[in-house]
Amino acid sequence: MSRVLVVAAILALGSWGLLKDPRAGSLVASTAFQPTGEPRIGILLDEGQFRRTVQSSDGRLQIRWAGDSATIAAPVEVIAAAGVIHIGNRRWTDQVWIRSRTGEMQIGDRYHEGWVEWIPEPEATGWQMIERLSLERYLLGVVTREMSASSFPAAALQAQAIAARTYAMFQMEARGRGRSYDLRGDTRSQAYGGTARVPKEVIDAVEQTRGQVLLWQGKLFESFFHSTCGGQTCSAAESYFIRGVPTMPSVRCDGCQSSRFFRWSEEVPRKHLADAVAYLCKGTGIQLGKIDTVVAVDAAESGHVPYLRIDHSLGSFEVDSKRLRATLRSRGRHKLRSTNFVVQPSSSGFLFSGRGWGHGIGMCQVGAQGYARRGANDVWILQHYYPGVEIRSCW
């Protein structure tokens, strides 16, 4: 009997449980890609209730709302609350846009050249902060954040631009257009730093690959990338249990050996691990006893561990390694740089000895850097990490 089929019985017995979070959906578009020209894209920069300081390089901001506009001094504090947004000493209950009168606008650590809009969320629970711009302008802010222009060769920057463009187009075309935005401005989609203060090397990389996307059998796919693979990438099928994604298999990589995260170790005290596991157990009915052992389950050929079996004084259960890694990080305790690790007991708890940084799927960014330094071009890099793809210019 499969693990999934025995979940109900296991939970009823109270000795085992299942805390797994397999990804739903497909990583490849269902239909062939039909480009219609360069699209505009909406980037979610923030949401909910929050407070932000907005600055302008010339000390002035322009505010626009339905049928009117005004110029105010900067910096100004924006407070997004339930049903109302305060900008300085003014307030609005409906959509509003802000930009620098001339020059650039700064919100947090992002720099923007154009309008940023605030939209009330449904039922007036908070606000969405969104920037809308052309896809090629958006890529300037992605490549700048994802790779350092000062240390990554041109070929690596170009490969990053094509992979990021493909990822964005997949989200727009395959994930549907029912939302008020297309992607998030952080690592839940792609890191994005705004379109101002972009290095010339990044501008060149985006311009030289303008309109180029990766296609597998004529279809867009979710072209994942990550910082460091540690010697071998993880296949999408291994990580997400989705078959039919041959363009993101596990491939060998000797380009990232210079990364300080090529090998890493992290000691997690028993109490810290127990706190994280207990957090994941909330609402499941599982009673967590004293943790005795932690065992890797179903390790992939690449070394990535999808699940960990937690043996404790009251029984055993399996937990999704990605969820545990995220929980340890979010609770400010420990950074497991990847799920490519071995775990063994230590004097204070458990020692995780791992390779790489990130989910390990698709292009290894530091690997791309290493190969580019050896003379590889962007096409070679992309076809190494995404075997079988073609590169097509769409606009």
C-alpha cells in the first residue's frame, strides 16, 4: 500500500503521520507557444497591510488617482491599512499610483523609473503594491538581482536573461491571467530589484538576447534556476514527482566548485529541530515525543532528499525536507542551504552535511559563471542545464 493511501489509517493509529507537500500541476505548458509580441507584465512587490518609505532622487513625487494628480515632497511614508491607504497627510480608499517626478524612486531596496500602483485587496483587507512594465524592462531588474554584473561573465548574464524571460513567459501564458499581477518580485517567482541603477553589463545582456526564450517541443516550460548545485543538479521529476519534464533532468556540473556553498554543514540542536517539527505537526493530530533519529528517505540520484523520517519516542512520521528547511529558516534558527545533504547525530543534536544552495533544479548560476569563464557561450550553458531545448526569438 502506498504512503498516500495509508495516511488516514496511520493518523488514526497515532504512531505514524505524513507531512508531505508534493507540487501539483505541470512544469510544461499544455499547448505550443504562439508569440504575439513583447508583453507587459505585472510584478507584485508587496501585499497586505504594511508601511513603506518612498524616496525620490529629485525630492518630488507625483501621485495619480482617478481623474486627478498631485506633486508632493519626498521622502514620504505610505501606510497601507485595511480599507485605506495613507500617503503623507492624505488618504485614499481606491487605486492610486506614485512615481518620481523626474529621475528614480526608491521603495525599500528597489529602485523604480516608472509608476508603482497600490490596489485595494478584495474585501478591503489590505493592499497590493504592483509595478507594470514591459517584459524586457522587467528583466533588467531580475538579472541585476540574480547575478552580479561585476563577477559574472557576459555569457552567464545572457543565459540568465533567457532563462528568466522563459520563466516569466511561462507564468504569464501557462498559469493564466486571472490575477491582478503575473509574478512576485521575490524568490517565490524571481528576485527583482527595479529598473533603475542597472549596470551596463546587464543592459547589454538583456538587449543582446532580446525576445529569446527556451522551448521544449515548441512549448514554454518553467525554467527553474538556482544558486549552486554542488556538483549535480536535481531533476524536476525527482523534486516535484512530475513526469514528462525531460528538459530538466539531473546533470553533472563542475562549474560551481568555486562556490563557498559547494559544500556546507549545519549543526541543528535537538531542541531547535524539535521546535521546527512540532510547528509542522500543528493541526495534524500527531503527538511528537523525544526525537531519537532522523533518516533520509527516497534520496534522489543527485543526492537530494525529498523526505526525512522522524523517529521519536511516540512513533514515526515523514516530513517534506523542503518544508522543514523553510521552517528552520523562517523561524530564524538555521539555514539548510539545500535538501542535498546527509544527516547524522551529533553531540548536541543533528549534523546536516550538504552540497549546493537552492532547490537544485535547472540552471546552476555559479556553474554558468564557471563555464562562461572557461569560454562557454550562453547557448552551450543553457543546453547543458536544459537538454533538448531550442532557443527562439519571439520579438
